[in-house]
Amino acid sequence: MGFHENITAEKFPKQGTFLHRRVMVCYHYDTSKEYKAICIRDDAEEPGLMLFWVLGPETRYLRSTECQYRVLPEIEDVYGDEEKEAGL
């Protein structure tokens, strides 16, 4: 247990730009086995923690220091105009 001055019942660290972004994670630099995940915390201030929620049959939560990751393009960057108009 512990505490950090930036985390209280009323205060939380400012979040960075990767918050809620889709990512692919792998372990031990083995990119042949990547897993979809979502960034659920991206502290832009101390304590500087980044957490991922790994999607799949076994739900896992990882710190960014426990894996390697790459941020996926936002949906708007992936789909063309037809898909955007369809609401995808």
C-alpha cells in the first residue's frame, strides 16, 4: 500500500493522448503474437503510469513496462469516406 500526492479522492493525474486509444501489445519483443488492447490510463504527470486492458479470452491488465506496444491509428484514419458516412 502507499500514496501519491497527485492521487486523492478529488484529484487524479492529467491524462495523456493515448488514453482510450487502441494498441497492440506483445511480450519479449515477439511480434508474431500480438494482442489487442485499450489504453485505460496514461498519466501525463507523476506517477507516470500507463495501463492497458488486454482484450481476449483471458482479460488482463498490464503496465506499459511489462510489455511492448504500438498505438493503432484512430478509426477515422483507417476508414475511408464511405465507411465514415455509414457510421463505421
